[in-house]
Amino acid sequence: MIDPKKYVVSEQAKISDIDLDVEDFQHGGERLTEKNAEAIAERVLRGGRPSLSGKAQHSPKVSLRVSPETRSKLEDIAAERHVSVSEVAREAIELYIKH
């Protein structure tokens, strides 16, 4: 999760709007488009992801413990892919169940 307290904009910083569909703005090694930015903003403002059931209800929650090494590797994968640790774990579990 992003901690806004870690980011400080100095008085010397120039802040302006850009058209992400025109200008090439890279975020995490990938081009950020208006559509991607809107999806990110929606997710942040909503406070989480939509229900996995596709309905307006909470998805069941599963908690588990892992070793510090596993947690670190999950965090690295999540950072590379610009997703949450939960998303990486969810995909891994779904792949395991399918195979």
C-alpha cells in the first residue's frame, strides 16, 4: 500500500497535468495511459478491488502464514507486476487448483 507520508513535494517542484495518451510517461517500466491511470485512481478511491463474486457482496477471505523468505519473494513479484501481494497469492492458488 502506498504511504502518502513518504512522498513530499518541495516548493521547487513543477506540477502540471499531462495527456497520458499523448505523452510517454513510464511507470514501473510500462507506459501509463489515461485508461490505466483512471483504473488505478478508481481502485484507490474505492478502497480495494471489486468483489470476486461479480456481485455487490464481500468475497470470502482466507488468511495464512508464510515464512519471511516466501513473503519477501511474494513482495518482489508483486512489485515487478505492480499488483498487490494478495493478487499474486490469489493467482497462485487459482493456478494450483486448476492443475
